[in-house]
Amino acid sequence: MNSFFQDVQVAVRQIGRQRAFSTIVIVTVALGVGATTTFFSILNAFVFRPLPYSDPARLISVHAADPVRAHRSELRYEAFSGLSQSGALFRSAVAYASRDYNASGARSAVRATGTEVSGDLFGLLGASFAVGRPFLPEDFRSTTPVAVIGHAFWVRHYARDPSAVGSTLVLDGRAYQIVGVAPETFAFPHDTDIWLPFALGSGSLAGRRVEVVARLQDGVTVEQANAAMAGMSVDAGPANDPRHAEWRIGCAALRDSMTSSKHRNVIGALLTATFVVLLIACGNLAGLLLAHLNGRRHEIAVRAALGARRSRIVALLLIESLVLAIAGGACGTLLAQWGIDVFGATLGKPDGMGWLNYGIDGRVLLFALLASSVTAVLFGLAPAIGATRVDLRSVLQEDERAVGGAPRGQRLRVALVAAQVAVSLGLIAAASSIVASSLGLGSYDPGFDRQGLAVLHLTLAGSAYDSASARMAFVRSALERLGSLPGVSAATAASHVPLADRDVPYSDVFFEGSDANAPRVSASLRFVAGSYVRTLGIPIRNGRTFSDAEALDPRTPMVLVNETLARRLWPAADPIGRRLRLSGSPTADVWFTVVGVVGDVWVRNPGDSGSQIYLPLAHSRDISVVMRAAHDPGALLSPARRAIATIDGGLPVTTRTMDDVFAWYAGDRRLQGFVVGSLGLVALLLAKLGVFAVMALLVAQQRREIAIRLALGSSTDAVRRLVLGRGLRVALGGIGVGLILAIAMTMFLSSIFYGVRPVDLRTVAGSAAVLAVSALFASWWPARRAMKVDPMAVLRN
């Protein structure tokens, strides 16, 4: 142990004597470890950090599983009722269902996300209340409606006033007494604002679709629970699915159901990319250390001649690398903390995942330490072993003043730096393509005329709007008043507006004469007024659209389909007059007749069209009113809210323009480019350091050659061009390979992001030019050092 500490002291003194080299190594390690640790901390939040609940490893979600199509769905309440009696598997189980409510009774009327629960959800998850209480068993049998509000809802609408407990909250026209405020960190599920007992929900529970969370008994694993539930004879599938009796009950760890595979895959891919950057940095450092140890060959040979064992010399050199790597890792951890703060503020948290914590914990610190240690071994071991493999006689007799001798290991170092340049070019080109696609998003055709549109969203909930006739009377009145506002050229209504409303419902489609075992066809549903297609400028390809009377009549058995769905269901026949049924619609037992085919429009994301079905508006409670403005749509928002308030002042209304919606999508795409670009920037900095280090060492080790060139009459400009040319050649080698990598990455991104060109030569060429200029800048300082060489002083020495 004493020997180890002595070696550390020697290593620290050696590092202090070679400050320039040590600084480059520490900065390079800090960049590599900092970037990798930043993305690992984000992956840690999604995958490894425990959920903020009591004993989260024993929490599972229960679902209906289609064994044939590997599809998951909610359970029918009847299936949950039978399942909840299985005390051998579960300590407790709670069913829940979420939807939005019109909430009033606080400062103002708002839309709030509510979750009805069948039991003590808070006790199951181990939540303790500081204000008020959770639900009691009698709350599920009482005739007095009660509610628990979320902490964020309490802060926003009650200003943390403890007297909120005991006050009245009106949800969809029904009064509830608030009995408690949930803990600050509790937001299950999906950032819920309000929790209600199931027994107080409207309508019968029979056939209702619910989600289920359960706590396993001690000693029962998720695999054992899955095997036990798979054998249960329970009709768990959707009632309108022809194969619903074949569905079974399955379960998964709660974390797996709360974090989507998309998020985990994206973060995993980014972490993999940062590992590649770290490995390239290790290679660059290995070449740098190899060149550095080449300058210490005489020192190593003297140590060996004095009797030092080879293993002892390797250990000493490796300890130097470890000290440098630990110092760089410490700086990298500080850099990661800054990176986590930046990414957390920039990216935020996905909807329904407010419990995520991106911060640094013990697991992240351990990862940073391991990354630093592995980095030390990767870039230090091979050069250390190579440096000790020497012929003592030849090294001790070697004339360091030999002219024109190329530094040892030069080709390897150049290859490593070129690889780094190639990776940098690929990442920068990818980021540039994503950002370029965001800037051009407005130039693509979304399938409708987006110019001059203002959108108002509201929900007609409560007993006053239970009947379709009452809802349609409100729609008629709203469209009449909004259509008469100054500056409004047209007004229409729909349940969901393209891109502006992302919670679009989907349904399985069964057309008349189809086989029950045929491939599943799913389509997005939109309930529209008669003027909707005309107002939004959606082209009619075949047939006709609804009349106003048909769209506002709940008895109208008609639908419109888009071109994509028409081709899928009737590729060789006229779809007009064909009939279909929808398993997920409010009228699942009704056969609808196709009366028209319309063009494809974007649904939830740019480029996302797919199969689409338009039904009469009378079947929906969700209403989005769309106004087409003659000039500025933003100027219509305030008058439109006032017009709605004259009809029903208790309805919460949210407003935005379609320009705002497109700006949000463009901003989201730019954030994605920012993430990839950050990796590219780190790789670019590492590449610049690599070029700088190679050229600086080349100048240092060839000072005698440069001095002879100057003594024989070469000008300083010629020496500068020589050094800059060598640095540029190093970069061009990497750029050549990087062009292939960049084109491959943009082709891959074009399959993921709408608007990214498969081969964007301008973006790739621009990225290559940035790297070439960066290489020249990185070579500039070594070139200046070469110009300052004093030929007489060097030759005299």
C-alpha cells in the first residue's frame, strides 16, 4: 500500500511538470465523461431510479393481453372484480380510470385531469398526507361525494390555503367535498389533478374499461403472477372485439408501464452515441499518450537499466493515466451537473412523468467513477506496455537530434483523430438535418389550409349537456355567435383539430364482409360538423360530406373516410355505400355507411396521417371550435372567449392559433436537434483537441527539422503552410469517412423524422466545411510555435 501511495505521489509530481499535456488530457476526459454521465443520468431517471412509492419493486400494472397479436388493452371492470379476490397473488389491487373534468369552485373554471379509483390507491402506493386525509372505506359507500386534490392543483388554484380541505369543488356540475391534498411528489397516474371514489362516477361500472395497479404478495414474482393469471378463465378483452374471449390477463412491472419503450430507446441510443464519443476520445488520448511516452523513452530506458521491473514501470505509467483520468472525471462530473440542468430545463419531463428526477445520485457518481477508471485503462494500458517494450542499448545510444525522423506512432494517432473527425461530422450533419427540417416544417402540406386558423377547445360535461340535443344546441349557438364576430370568415366545430389536439381516439375497424381473423385495421376518429371539411380546406376526393343537419343528428349512421383507409379496406372497389363498424366508438354496435372520401391530413404529429374516419359531431362531448380569420387569428381569441361566456360562463375554454401549434412542433424538433447537436459539439471539441495535440507534438518533436528548413531559406509562411496543411490533411481523412457516415445517418433519420431529407448534400457539405475550418483553427497555434523556432539555438543544442 505504501508503494502505491508513493507511486501516486511520483505520478502527481510528473503531471505537474508536464502541465500542457496534462491539461489537454484532463479536458478531453472531462468532455467525454461529462457527456456520457449526462445522458446516463437521464437514462437512470427513466430506467433505474426507483419510483417514488413504497417498495416499488413489488408494484405491477395489470392489463388485458391478446395472445395472438401481442396487443395490450385495459381490463373490463368485471375481469378486475374477479381478479381482485386473488389474495394469493396480491396484497391489494386498485382499478382506476382517468378523464378530464370541468372544475369550478376554486379561483376560476379550469379543465382538470381526474382519476376515479376503486379503493385505497394512496395506501397501496404508500403515500402519507400532510394536509387532510386519503379516502376511507366509507367514502366508497357514502352518498356524499368527496375528492382528493393534487398538490400542484392546490398550489395553483388554492394558493396553499389549508382551508381548501372541507371546501366544495364542482366537477362537471356535481359538487364534491375536498377531504385531502395529495403529497407533493404524488402524481399517479399521469399527473392527475383530482382523485374520486369509483362509486361516485357517472354511469354503471359494468363493461367499463379500467387500468389496474397492484402490490404483489411477498415471495411472488412478476413472472409467477403472469403465469397464474394466464390460466384464469376470465373474459378480459374488449367486448366489441370478435375475438374478445381469447384475451387473457397479464401483468408487468409498474415502471415498465409508466416509462414508454420509445423514451427508453431514444435515451439508450443517445447514451450509446456518447459511449462511441468516449471511446473515440480514449483512442485519441491513447495516441496522445503514445507520443508523449515516446519522448520519455530515455527516461524509461534508464529506469529499466537501473533494475526496475517492466511490470513496475507499467504500473507507474498506468497510475499516471489513472490520476489524470480521475481528475478529468471529477471535472466531467461537474460538467455533467451543468449538462443535466441544461437538458432538464430545455427538455422538461414527458407528460405524466412529473416524478422523474434527472439529478445525480450514487448510481450516477459510481458510473462516472467507472467511466473515468475504464478510460484510464483504455487510453493508458496499451501505450504503457508499448513504451516499456524497448531495446535498452539502442534507446540509450539513440541520437534524438536525427533529422527528418517521423515521430513514432504517428500513423496510429492520425488514424484515431481522423476517426474522431468522422464521428463529429456524422453527428453534426444529423443535428443540422433535424434543425433544418424544423425550419422547413411550415412549407409542407398538412392536408388542410392552416393559414388564419384560431382554435377554441372546450368540453360539454355535466348534466346540462347529457343529451345530444343540448350539446348540439350549444354548438349551433356558438357557431352562430363566433361566425358573426368581425374578422371571422367561417366557423366550424369538431372533436379534435389536426395537430392542435393530440389525444385523438382510435378504433379498430370492421367492414362488412371482413373475416374475423383478418389483420387488424385501426383508424383515428374525429367527430365533425357539416362545415368542417370545407372550412379547413380538406379536399373531397369522392362522394360528399355531411350536411349540417346530418352532422348534428346523433341518429345519422354516416361516416367519411380518408384516402389511406379507403385504399386499405377497398383497394379495388368504390368505397361509397360500403358499411363499417367501430369497436372503440360511442356507437360500437352501429353499422355506418361511407358517404365520402376526403384527403389525408396530419393527425397528431407532422407527417402522421394513417387511416382516418370522420363521424357526425353529435356523438361527441369534446368540442373544438375552429374559426378562419380574414387577417390575424390571434386577435380573435379574446372576443371568442367572451362570446362563449355569454352562452355558458362556467365552461373552461382554452385557445390558440394554428401558427402557435406549428411553432410548438418546430420548437420540439429543434430541441431534438439540440440534443444530437450537443453530442456533435462535444465530438467536435474532442476532434479539435485531437488535431491540436497531434500537430503540437509533431511540431515539438520535429523542431530540428523545422530549424533546418528555416536555416536553408524556407520562409515562415512556408513553415506555417506546412503545419496547417498537415493538420488539414488529418481532418480531410476523417471528413472523407465522415461523409459516408453522415449520409447514412441522415437516411436513417429520414425514416424517423418527417421532413428530414434522406441525402441532404447542402447540410453534409456545410458540416464538412465547419470541421475543415475547425481543423485549421486547431492547427493555428502549433503553426505559430513552428514559426517562432530559432534555427541557430536549435542547431547549437
